[in-house]
Amino acid sequence: MKFSKIVTAALIAGSIATVAACGSDDSDVPSVPTVSSATAASGTAGGVTDPNTRPSVATLNQMLTEALDPDVPNAEKTRLVEGSSADPTVFDKLVQAKEENPDVTYEIFPPVIPAGPNKATVKVQVKLPDNPPTKLDASIVYVDGRWKLSKDTVCPLITANNIESPMCVTASTSSASN
């Protein structure tokens, strides 16, 4: 299904929230909290701007909510995903996918696990209608003064949906176009 790939991209957008971490295999994960964009936009909770403090899962879920909020300008959302300033319109595609597939749910859950200097991983649970929940790994990185979802997590999901984005241009792609 096409929407499952787009939802995965949306998950990644949510993971953009901050760091990458691996989670437990618990299936009784609480639902994604509703968060005001003002709270998510503050960017101070859970160590979003502190390279020594990985963001909390609650903060990451807030960032996911912000990334998928059609009322938040794309220019503000670019602070959530590494390299997304090269293609702020990618968030329009993610918002549209969420609106077209309201029965698809996703949630980031603990723990947030360090994965090296300025890196972490986290589990994201995706639930598609009539399918069991699927758990995916997402990575986050500390760049440009804050924790962001890693391009290495986002770009494969975007390209799997046949969406081209300047943020996902690789050296081999750019040399092939020359």
C-alpha cells in the first residue's frame, strides 16, 4: 500500500523530534499525547538544545505532533529534521499523507538509547488499519544546536515512496545527473 510508506515517512518526521533510540518490545504502549504546538515549539523540554541530554520520549512525540501540524509553518519544521531546510515542502507531503490516512497511528516509545557522539536511536510503533503494530528504528542526531531526526532515517522512507527531495541527494545521485 502506498499510504503505509508515506506513514513511515511521517513516523520519521515524528522521530525528527530528536534522537534515535532503541525501545523495548512492550506492546502495551500508551497512545500518542495531544500536545499544543506552542509547547512543542519551545524546544527546551527533554534536552532538545542540550547536546549532553537526549530528548525525552514525550518531547519526541511532541515534535512529531508539530511536524504533522498543518498550522505550523514549514520553515519552523525544518529545525526538526537534519537537512530538511533543503526541501521544506517535504512536510506538506507528510501532512497530506496523515490527513489522507487518519486511521494510521504511530508513536515513539522508550528508551532513547545513545548511539555514539551526538547520536541516539528510538523505536517508533506504526499501526495500519487491519494490521498488527510494526516497530521501526529511527535515529536522531545533534546538529545545528539541537537534536533532529537523522537524514539517514528520513531519506530512505521518502525515496521508498518515490518522492524525490533535494535533502536526500547523495554524491552518487548528483554525479549521475551531471
